[in-house]
Amino acid sequence: MAGLALTAIAAAAQTYAPAEDRPGRIVLVPMSVERPAGEGWALVRRTDTELTFLRPAAKDRNSLVAIASGKVPDRRARTAQELAANIRDDLKGKTDDKRFEVLAEDVQVEASAGRKCARYRQQARDKGAVGADGKAQIIDLYGLACLHPADEGIVLTVSFSERGSAGSAHPRLAEEAARFFQGMRPYAPLKGKEWQPLAEQGDANAQVWLARSLLQTNELEEAIVWLGRAADKGHLDAQALLGLSYFSGRAVTRSPEDAVKWLRQAAEKGYPKAEGLLGLTLITTPEVRNQEEGVRWVRKAAADGDPLGQTLLGELLIHARAGVAKNEAEGAVWVRKAAEQGDARAQYELARLLANGIAMEKDQPQARFWLELSAVQGNPDARKVLDQYRSPPGSAPSSPSSESK
């Protein structure tokens, strides 16, 4: 456990509104977290307060799970010692003795963090699971929990775990866990109109988060006012959201020209989300169509890590659209990148590629994995295919359509 130095969390909490999401960092309420380092990670669950990443097992590696959450616990802790005691009780209470044999367990106050934190580790044997090699399955868990510095009634938790056969543990698992922990940042634990006082003080980030909340509650006119204020200050996420509103016609009168105006402002400053949306607008909207420029923006968005841009570029390459030469192998690479970032459309497309053996070997279990992730996020095509899988015996399910929707 000595390797879990958590110096990045030592800084005081940022009690102002969080900045926008960006590739690699995902904002929750009341924290943000960096994606785990390395390839193969898939974002499998996202709520307002929790993220779950999974890196499925492969021939040369075990499966890994990384979770970040910010929640009000059942039992309040006011000190790091109380927090550690609660963690010990939780580990004991959540470990089913009939199924798991605890091999090692350690919970300690995290003195180096400079905050009220506790770190923990548990290693357990799963009595009900045996690997393909016939060996027992071992679960190795590392975790960090901290009281939120602005509201100690909230506990921020990040955990990193590996499942694999006995003797196959990742030699640098503790270091990978530490990197994931260092990506956690606490922010003001606010939601809804609680952002308004900060917004009225001129905090552009708060203005955007207030606008997001108003959009969710269908208070559209007020939301656009706050987005406009932040956009006029040069806030890139506000400009992108305002451009998206004009593109879709939600909350404002649809205007592709205004959409391009706002998206271009943010895109030209290197904001990946705006780059992807600008590319989509220029490729698909007749009033402002410029496919050559649109493809350039899509390529830049993809290279800068935007999942929409990666999905679009993958589809353009796979299906030879918008003047892009067909290259299924390269397209599949971009689709997978977007799928791993949680893009439902890319997850469905990746399932299609795997199911049909396009640009990769056929792999029905992996196709089903990505199809289910897409369906959970509401993709109607994925849901339709899964419904066929669940149809009565004797009716054969079809693979995802050979043509992207």
C-alpha cells in the first residue's frame, strides 16, 4: 500500500463550479474523475453521482473495474478515523462468507492526503468461480474514500479492482490504482438551481451548469439566457451547447447559420466537443453544407478525443461517405475508441462489426457485450436486436444490421 501516494488529492477542494467535460475527464456531482490510463477501458455506467469503467479480460490480461462515486453514506463520519471504521464495517458486511474467502484486508487513515481520507485494500478468493486454467478466481481491490471538503456529509470514493486466476495478478496494479485515484477532483456539491448564486456572481462554469439543469427541467428560455451570458464570455462549453441548440432547434428557433457561428468560435479554440458538432453540422445540414470542411473538423475532433468525432469518422471510413475513401480497418479503430468512451451509437456499430467479422475477427460474446451497453443507453437499434435475442425458442436472432443507422 505504500505505493498509493495521493498527492494530487491533497489540494483544497475546488468549491466553485466544475469546468466542462473534456476527453478523458468526466464531471459528476460533486466531483470529476480522469478515465483510467491505458487502452481497452469501456465506460459501462454513468449517473449523476457514479461512474463505472470496465476493461474486459483478454488472452494476456485479467479484467479490471474502476468506479468513482460521490454519495451520502448511511452512516456519517466526521473524522478520517470514523471514515476508516465505517469502511472496515462495510467491507465486512458486503463480503459474503459463503462465497468469498478474505485473504488479506487493510484499512488505514490516509495521512499524506492532507484531508479526511482513508485508503483500503481487500483481496478475496471467489469460491464460486474457477478460471479456464482451473485455478481459483482472486479479486484484488484497492480503494480511497474522502469526506468532501466542502460538505463532509458526502463521501467521495474511487476504487480499482482486478479479477483473475490465482498467481496472475497484474504486477503494477497498485500503481495503476494510484493513477486512477489521482484523477479525482472534488467540486462544489451543488445541483439544480443551487448553481444560481454562483452564476449571478459571474462564474461562467456555474452559468453553464445552471443552464444544464434548466434544460433538464424544460425551463428552456431561461437556460438559453444563461448559456448566452457564458458564451459571450468565451466559455467554450457554453458556445458548443448554444450551437447545438441552434442546430437542433431546442429552446431556440432552429438556425444552422447561428449553429455554425457558435460552434466555430469554440472549435477554432481547440474545443473537441465543438469540433465534432461543427463537423456533423457541415456534413449533414443542407443550409450550410460543406462536406470537405466538415470532414476536416471531424478528423480533428476524433484526433482530439471527442467521442462524437470518433464515431463520425469511423462511420465515414467504414461506409465511404462524404467523399471519404473506404477504409474499414481504420474506421473500426475509431469506432472502438468512441465505444470505449461510452458513445451508444459507436457501441452499436462496434457490435455490428464484431458480429459480422468486418475489419476484425467475428466475436459473438464481445458483440453481445457492446450491444447490451448500447441498449442500456437507449439506442433503439440495439434494443431491437436484443429483443430478438430474447424471443421465444426456435426463432433465430439476427446480428446487428450490416448497414449503420
